[in-house]
Amino acid sequence: MTVITHAEAYLVDLAVETVRTDALQTFVKQETVFVEIHTDDGGAGTGYSYTIGTGGTAVLALLTDHLLKALPGRDPRRVEAIWRELFRSTKATTVGAITSLALAAVDTALWDLRCRAAGEPLWVLAGGAQDRIPLYDTEGGWLHLSTDELVAGAKDSQAKGWPGIKMKLGRSPAEDAERLAAVRRETGPAFDIMLDANQSLTAADAIRRARLLEPYDPYWFEEPLPAEDVAGHRAVARSTSIPVAVGESLYAPGQFAEYLKRDAAGVVQVDVARIGGITPWLKVAHLAEAANVPVCPHFLMELHVSLCCAVPNSRYLEHIPQLRAITTAPLTIVNGYALAPGAPGLGIAWDRDAIDDRRVR
């Protein structure tokens, strides 16, 4: 039996590729927490998770002080058993962001190791439902951009063949509606426009704003309220024909189950790092499939492309490039679709020298 002999974690700081602002914050940097796992037969797997500027050292401490010590001697094929054991060992800090991010770094490394040992890419081993996924672009829709810049970004994405873009909300209701109207006018009725309020509204505000935005046929209304307000999201969903999208700020499958049970989410945006790894990500995706709800994950396009292609109910991949400085090959995009990677493992071509240069000492 193959066993794990060694596991290590380290932190890498990545500068943002462009200025990114929403209704509540500015994306300062990506703190990327890596985990590498080695086995006695020479196998290795690399996993990671992230924060957008704070908390990376806390995730790293949980890994190095506690979680990684439980791995030597374990059978790396038993991914579910290892995830469950680590989760139970951190019961005092679950459910929560720091623990989920730490679990994700371990779990993605185990899946990378598992796929490499099998000689298969992640998207095949996790389900193999489709070999490509449509892209929507977020990079041209940040809140600090002028209306002219929003329109230019949307038209540029459309010219590239991408079927949709995302715009941030957070100005006055009238100005948000005017900005959406301008983009819709220039891109036409067939172009998908996603809207994201980043948890900045109350239910009453969101219901009012949805009525102003609805005539321009947005594809979804993302995180209108704080993530813990399930009842509020249900009220918003009942008030509008715009699908309500949630998930990037949820940290356990049970939280998604509650949203789906209450018909409070029309789009599930489960994030592989924030949910605790590939193992729980797939559970959420199949839970949404059973409820006939699409999955359109948040961020991490380099990893989510494989997970989107693994499941049948994934509809869109979010385009926010953030790993180009530490990888040697970009996402393959053809006619508005991201193609599933063909290499065994997670399908991410890490640049080890660039990673080492950015390690936090």
C-alpha cells in the first residue's frame, strides 16, 4: 500500500493583475496557500487555496501546526476518509473560513496526487461530463470604472466571442440602472450580463433595485445580501424574475442545502477553496443538480475549469486570471469556451521558480 511520507505548506503572495473594486472592498493581493504531499512510491500532489489579502498566515498556521501532522502514514487514495478525519479534528473552528481554506489546500493536493497516479485529468476522474465550459468576463466590470469603460470592456469581451460579462453594483440605484442600460444598449439582447452586489444591500434595497434592473434582462443578481441572510435572499428571489446567485461566501454543503430547500438560490456559486476542497465541492454541485439548479463557481478559474467540466449542471466559468505570474501555460480559450485541461492532475502548469520567488519567508 502506498502511504504519505511527507506534507508541507507555504504561503505565496501574488499581486493583483488589475485594480479590482466592488461595493465593499478592494482586492489587495492574493495570499496563496500551497500544500505539497509526497508518498513512498515517489508520487506527489500540489494543492492550494487563497485569501484576497488577509488571513493567509492563519490558514498556514492551522496547516503546519495541526492538519499536516495527521497525514504521514495515511493511504492517499482514501480522500474522503482523510477529509472527514481532518474536518472532525478541527470541530472547534468549523464551520468557518480559515478551516475551510486549510482543508481545501490539503484536499486539492490529494486529488492532484490521485489523478496523477491514475494518469487522468481531474475533470475526467471527477465525472467527465463535458470537455469545455462557456466563459463570462469579470475583469471589465469593476465598480470604479466609468460607464464608458464598462461599455468598452463589455464590447471587447463580446468581440472575443465570450457570451457574457459581470458588472459590479454599488452606486446609487439610478446610476446602477443607467450603467446596466448603457451596456445592454451596446451589446444587444443576446449577450449575458451578470450583476454582483457583493452582499452590500438589505432585502428592501435589493427588491427595489431588482425592479429597476429587471427591464435590462440581467442573467443573475449575485449576493444582494449578507450570506447568512437566507430568508432575505428568499424574499428577493420571490420578488423578481432575475435569478439570485449565491455561494462564494458559504463554507459548508449544509448551508447550500438550506438555500436550495428554501428556493433562495437560482444559481449556485460554490468556491472550491471556501467550501473546503474538491471533495465537498462535488457534493454541492450534485446537490444543486438534484434541485435542477446550475453551478457557476466563483473565481479560481484555473481549477474550476476542470470541476465545471466534471459535472453536467455547470453553466459558466468566471474569467478572472490571477495565476499567470506563477504558471507556464494559460487557460485554453476557444470561441468563448474554456477547454478542459488534458494533463493528469489538476491541470495547472506551475512555474516552480516563480512560486519560490514569491514565497513569504
